[in-house]
Amino acid sequence: MLQVKRIGHATLTTPDLERQLDYYTRVVGLSTVAKEKNRAILATKPGQEAIVLEHGERPAGVRLAFQVAPGSDLGDLSARLSKTGIKSERRSSITPGIAQAIVFTDPKGTSVEIFSDYAFAKDDDTYTGVMPRKLGHVAFHTPDVAATVKFYCDVLGFKVSDWRSDFFAFLRCSRDHHTINLLQADNANIHHLAFELRDEAEINRACDFLARKNIKLFWGPIRHLIGHNIAIYHKNPDGITVEFFTDLDLMYDEELGYFEPRPWHQDRPQRPKVWGNDTPTNYWGPGHPHDMPGPKK
């Protein structure tokens, strides 16, 4: 088993690269660290690469990059994967920050890039857009959620934070309640991207900023019950859902086995569990416009 430490970046295809580049720089507030004819790499202001855009026929999430412990021997990791029947290949110059990675495919067909060493992007002191702290999590549809969860736990070292019934899983690889969401569906495509903001004041600022850009929220501000993050949701120009969030549950100590206590938790202490399908998606009021129903039987 590998032990992923954090998510690196998500690679998205788009039929209109320039429009998406404009959105991620002027609206989200990421910095362009490299641009080629059909590709662009963007990082947060603190210097972590977050989004790679590539020209494609349709909007899709095609790759996810994860960092393991710095100094890890990628050849050894590849050999360990091979023993479990997973074929990987070594690739160079993934992004300006990632010189070497091993690449393989997860059960839903998404490419996974594993890297150990990372070079932070150069300082960018421009003040533009929402400017998130980091790419917090990515959610995907998958035709076999149980098998995909097993892969991420057994192969990449993720732990299950929570389930919503048997169709929506929340997986962690660090203190954060979730870095990957997996949702049962007939297709295998991206469900949403989520960027972490500093605090509630930044959520409010983001709401005002998006409104000035005539970008309407379709949900939020809310507080989820599963993960308990405060969140707002809108669509990017390609129609992909983008979440800005703060105040996510944190697992400080795996041996203690519960999330850092908060007054709004439903359980004392709040441990990983299976939540019912009737669990409200919003602690404060109305649920999602479609309320994320379970899969049709």
C-alpha cells in the first residue's frame, strides 16, 4: 500500500481553454505558472499547483495527482504496485513543480499521478479573485462506489471518514475530513471541485465577489452535516460545480478516532460512521435543490 499525504492537482479537459484560464485566474484567483498551446498549469497564491487545464472535446476530470512522503523511491512504489497487479509507468516533467511521477489508472478510469518531491511555484503577490488556500477535495461519480473506495483505501492509504447510506463516500488522507468524494452513478466523471478558504469572512467576501461578476450561487451559504463544512456552490463556465468551503471537520489524532469536537456536531464525539439517506445536506435550512437523492434501484 502507498500512503498518500495530500492531493496535488486535478487535470480538467475543456473545449475552451482560454475561457477556463480566465475563470481560474480572474475569478478563482489562481496563478498561471506555465502555459502551452493546449495546456495551462495553475497554482494557489501560497504556491501549490491546483489545476491543470488541457484542451479537450468536452469538460471532464481526467487525472488526479497525489503526493507521498518526500524522498520516497518511486521505483520502489511502482514495484509494490506491480505486486498487487497494478501496472504503472514513470513519467517526467508532469508540471513545473513535479519532475517525476508514476502514473496508473483507478477503477473508474481516472489517471492517478503519484509524486514524492515538489517545487513550490514562485511568489505571486497579485490580488485577484477569491484566492483560495488550496484545492481541498475532488468528488467523482463512479459506477462501482464500493470497489473504488476499496481501491483508494487499499492502494493509496485513504481512510473512510463517513458514508451517506451506501452510495456516497467521504475519504481522507490527512487531517481533513475528506480529500476525495465518491458517488455512485452510471457514469464516471467529475462531480465537483472544492477549494478551501480561510474562514467565514472569506466565504462572505467570495459571495460578494461572485455576485459582482454576475456568477450566481445555486446553493449556499450552508453548513453540511457530513463533514460540517460551511460551503457555497456555483458553476464554472464549463458547467462543472465549484465549491468554496471553510471549517471542515479535522481528524487530529487517528488513535483517538474522532474529529476535533465542535459545538455543532451531532454526536459526542463525532466519529466516522454511516449516515442515513435521510440525513439533511444542510444543517441550517433547505437542502440541495435536488438534494442529492440516492441511486435509483
